[in-house]
Amino acid sequence: MGKLIKYFLNGLLLVAPIVLTVYILVALFFWVDGLMNIDSEKYPGLGLLTMFVLVTVVGFIARSLAVRPLLVLAERILHRTPLVSIIYSSLKDLFDAFVGDNQKFNRPVLVCVNEETKAYRLGFATCDDIAGLHRPELMAVYYPHSYNFSGELQLVPKESVTYLELPSSEVMKFIVSGGVSKL
């Protein structure tokens, strides 16, 4: 009976991540089709394709010089509107941190958090100078949480930080997996 349970758990560890990944992708696929109000059974994927084309066209138009002043004006209005400004600026900063020209999580670091026990944390340097807080000897390091889409920011002495020569995507995967994935 023990071997049977062991085989079941081995199978579960192999099958569960694959099935859940496929399930999430299929659910996302049909959700986007539903957003576009397209019959998914008749035209599967047309909503996803339409969404991709629309977002690409918007990106193309946004890069043109004629539209730039309108985008600046719209952004200024969003930043000045109470409550909306908090939501918009937080989401914009989050997207800018992961995608686009101003990616923030591209400098992985190893931080010594306890010299006595030689304890370290992996994170991402996000700001090298905290002069605005009158603490130029500190820098900002973001520590993503494992198995979660959150994290914490810590201001640490610069001498405690070692920059890593590793791809930031691999370091992020290692942290988010709780150290289970290979680095």
C-alpha cells in the first residue's frame, strides 16, 4: 500500500503542474474570447487574436508623434484625479517594472542581512541612491515573495549588497519558487 501511495504522489507531482498550466492557459484563452463577445465554440481563439491585434495597433498609434500630446494630457488628468491617481500610478509603475523600456527588476543582488550568521537574501536593486530621505549610504532592494505576486522593499547599506551576474528572469524564478527551481 505504501508503494501505491508513493507512485500516486510521484504521478501527482508530474501531472499536476502540467494540468494546472494547461487549465490556466485554456481558461485565459476562453476568458479573452468572452471579453470580445465572440462565440468560442465556432471561432476558438478569434477573441485572443483580435485582442492581440488591437493592443498592437494601440501600441503602434501611441508611438506616433501626433498622439503623444494626447497621451500626456490623459496621463496628467489621471494623475490629478483623486483615488484614480493612486490606482493608475500603482498599476503603471507595476507594468513599467516588468515590461517596457524602464524595467526595474533587471539588477539581481545578494544582500547580507546578518553578518554573524552569514544569512543572505536574493532581491533586485531598484534605486541606488536614497538621497531624498537624506540617507545616501542606503539603497533600495525589492524582495519578491515566494509563491506570491507581492514582495517587500528594504533600504539596506550599500556595502551589504553584491550584484549578481545572473539573468534577472532566472533569479526571479528562483525566488518565486521558494528556491526550488535551479539557479
